[in-house]
Amino acid sequence: MPACLMMRDIGDPLSDGHFEAKLPDCARLGGRDWDINRIIDQVWRLDTLADVSTLMRARG
């Protein structure tokens, strides 16, 4: 089973490193050409973005 389909308990959240390792698998599963590094960068800065439109356009 792909890592991104494996469910986690809310009491056992992903570490930052685990999140960054899991995201590319999830993007590939969706069959999309996402710019993973750009997405990760913007997710870590989500609270500083004026809106999420740039995050939503993070395609390669």
C-alpha cells in the first residue's frame, strides 16, 4: 500500500521529515506534475501567505 494511503492516528502526527518524505508519493499517486519542493516551502509558510492561490498553482 502506498505510504500516502496509510492512515495515522491524530495522536501520532507526522514529523516534518516524514511529511516531506510522504508528500512526493502522494503527488505521484495523483498522477500530477506537481512542484513538490514549492509545495513544501509554501506549506511551511502557509500562515504568512496572503491567500492559498499560489499554493494551488504549484504545478511543475
